[in-house]
Amino acid sequence: MTDEQISETTLLLRAWAGGDRAALEKLTPHVYRTLRRIAGRYMRDEREGHSLQATALVHEAYLELVDITNVDWQHRAHFFAISAQIMRNILLDRARRRLAAKRGGDAQRVDLEELPDLGMGRARELVALDEALNALTKVDERKARVVEMRFFGGLSVDETAEVLAVSPETVMRDWKFARSWLQAQIAQN
């Protein structure tokens, strides 16, 4: 996106937050491609024959986004971070339902050495990662948000730094710590 498009996106986000429903309609074409990319990242390793496609995930997330009120959208990266969190929750709910349907679901260990390549199709691994991420949130919320934005949202280091109002170096330190911490946490279970 160009600087002009980014600023227009931010203006539309702020207008939408201010109650302008027409701004939401104008905003959609500006953000759809990136939302689709985030959803595609989630869906790339889903099992064959699953019932949810990337487009449907975007649409489910969109339905939740339009109901959000009282959000002071800082900028487009903030919007995409929230969108990624919503998509993560949708997939996590589906994974939990799949596990519950199988009458079990002991969490498996997940090798986080290659965290960005972890497939979302493995319900047990997704649930184990979510539980570890929730535990990290209690220890250090910012580090957990870094993982959420980078891994689940596909945000760059700079975009994550912008959302969290920290330096890119801080994001990288948090990212490295969080990966090690999550790996150790999952290994204990």
C-alpha cells in the first residue's frame, strides 16, 4: 500500500470507530487483500477436506469485526492485529470442537524451533500453543502479544513495534524470549 492508501485506511478506521457505518463499506476494499493473506496463512496447512476456507474465515472474522464498538483504531497495523486475534479465536474454537468430538485430546508437544512454519491444521498442537500463550500472557503480556501479532497476524517486526509502541529491537528480543519460553512450557505438558 502507498502512504496515501495507508493514511486513507487509518482515516476510514477512525471514522468507523466514530460511528460512521459508511466508512466501514469504504474500508473493506482497502483491507480485504491483507485479511485474506492473514487467513491464508492460518489455513495453509489445514487438513484436506476441512470445512472452512480462507475466504470463509475472513467473512466470519468480518462479522465479528463489524460488531466491535468502542475501539480507538490507532492505525492499520492495530486493525490487522485485532483481526488476526479474531481469526485465531475462530480457528481455536473449531479445533477445540474437533478435539471434543473425538472424546479426548491430550495436548501433544510442539516443536517451536520453526514457529513460523507451524501448521494450523493440527488441532492438538494449536490448543497446546494457545494454552502456553495464555500462560505467557500472565507472565508477560507484551511478549505474548508479539507472538500473536507476528505468528498469527503475520505482521512484520516494524508493524508489531508500531502497534505496541516499542522499538523493533524490543520486538525481536521479546520474540526470541517468547519462542524459547513457549517451547519450554509446551515441553512440560
